[in-house]
Amino acid sequence: MTGRLFQGIILQMKDITDRIIGIMDSTGAVVACTELSMIGSEREEETLDLNSGSGVTIHNGYVYQALPASGAHYEFAVFVEGEDRTAEMLCAMAAIALGSVRTMYNEKHDKATFIKNIILDNILPGDIYIKSTELHFGSDVPRVVFLISFSDASETSAIDVVSSLFPDKQRDFVIGINEKDLVLVKEVKPNVELKDLMKIAHNIEDTINTELMMKSTIGIGTVAMQLKDIVSSFKEAQLAIEVGQVFDTEKSILSFENLGIGRLIYQLPSTLCEQFLAEVFRKGSISALDHETLFTIQKFFENNLNVSETSRKLFVHRNTLVYRLEKIKKITGLDLREFDHAIIFKVALMVRKYLDSREVMD
């Protein structure tokens, strides 16, 4: 916020009152004033009173009032000559007027607002380049979107906590999307690898757990090489969380790059999924398999269809596992020891899990 804009408003106020009206920054420096000779002077001791959070402060023949700020510490404050009721009223009105002007200015020029508008599709693609030029924003810098989602409404301090991890406010932006979701738009190196992004996500998760005692789920989009493409990275991070909540419920950090076949299944219509299950299990329903059998199947897949390794992990005799696999073949018609049959069965399990999640959502 420049003193020039403040000065323009202050000078208009000079015509309606003979009182001195000015505005100072958080250091006490006067940045605009009806009395031009006061611009640049220091009023440091008054800042101590304003920081106490008492609202209006009267000191040494002047009334002071801080402009609304996003944090606990004020950034600018209005002062008016006098200690009477008229001075208080003039100070309050000036604070409202200057605060409104400052808000409109910030909304027009603030980079974080610009980024938020891109993510939420509130700006036309053709206007992104123009606006980025006005804001001196590098449009061809690689960036990645991290979506940080909370199961319950997050505290407002969550933004401050995450922001503290990324102090460069000209390159990295932490934005509140709604009461449960935060977005980090992080500038990265062109050759960044997924392991580097996962490290960043783990750092965010650990900090939130430690400082706020809150659980979070973090979705990671792919690298956007152009500013206009961060909306795609954001949607990928959203999809990563949505798909993960169906197929990887034990994970709290999910990357779009690692969604695999789950991403394809998640976007299929329910009717097609039901038809697929009916065709795969013509001989017998998958619901006929008990919990122990399904657990055996899971371990068999985890051990790459290796009978000996699976039986060892399950602490059962090899013949016992073979018996269970034969039982599965008899019920479903699929022999999991054959790769093609195992692939079909794996996909079928994922499809059923997807359909179950749709029923819960409905």
C-alpha cells in the first residue's frame, strides 16, 4: 500500500475540517498527512499504545485508531488532532474510509488474491497473462499445488502455521479456500521430483500435528509450468484426496501421480461398474467370500502372487494357502495364481470398494 494513495484521500479530508489528519505505519512513521511538513516524521511512542489492542488511543493531543489488519499487529493507523469527541468521530470515520480504500487496493493488486482467482476459475485465461504482468508475476515459473484438507473446520491459525513454513511471500502462497481447506501454491525447481514434494507435504503434516494437534489430508497436484495451469494442479490435488479416500484410506498424503488405476475407476459411471462385476463373477458373487478369505487375497497381492512368501507372512502351511486359493477359484471361477485372473480380481475388488463408497455418499 503506497503513501501516495493514502495522501490522495487525506487531502480530500482537509477541505472538510481544520484538524490535522494523518496516517502512520507500524513503525510510527507518518506516510500521509494534511500537514505536509509532518510526512516522514516519527511517532514511535504512540505505536506502543496501539499494539495493546485497546482500539482508540488518545495521546499527547491526538486520537489514534488502527486500520483493520489480518494479523494481531496493525500495519497502519489514523491520527487526528484533538482529544475531544469530535476528534474521536473524525478518527473513526477516517479509519473506515482509509480501511475500505486499502482493502479495495489490496484486492486489486494482491498476488495471493490473484492466485486464488486462478485456482477457483474466477478469471478468464486470457486475462491471466495481463494481470500477471501488472503484478510483475513470473508466468512461466514451475509451481505445484498442495491441498491441505481438515476433517473438521480448521482454526484460523492453521493459515498462520502453514505460512510460517514458507516465508517467501512473493513465491509461495498459502490461501484459505473454505473453512476446511487450505491451498499452498509452491514455486519449485524445474527438475523437482515426487520425493521432494512428498517431503514438503510430510513437513506440513508434522507441523500441523505438533502445533495445532489436528489431523489433515494433503493432496499433491502435478507441476504446472505456466501460471494458468495451476488450476489443473489444484484439481489434481482435489482428485488425489477424493480417490485416496476410497482406495487408500490409510494414507494421509496422496499424490495425483500415484493414483494409478484408482483414478480411472473413480471416474467410471456406477452402472458400468455394476455391469463389470456381474460379468466377472458370473459363477459366484464376491460377497460369498468371508473376511478371512479376503484378507488372504490381500496378502497374496501384497506379496506379488508368491505362494511361499504369502504363507510365511500369514503363518500358515503352504498347502493351507493353496487350499484357500482353490476355494476362491471354486467360488468365483478365478485362479489368482494366474496373472490375468489376478489382475481382473484386483480391479474387481477396487470397483466394489468404489461402489460401496458411492452408497455411503448417497
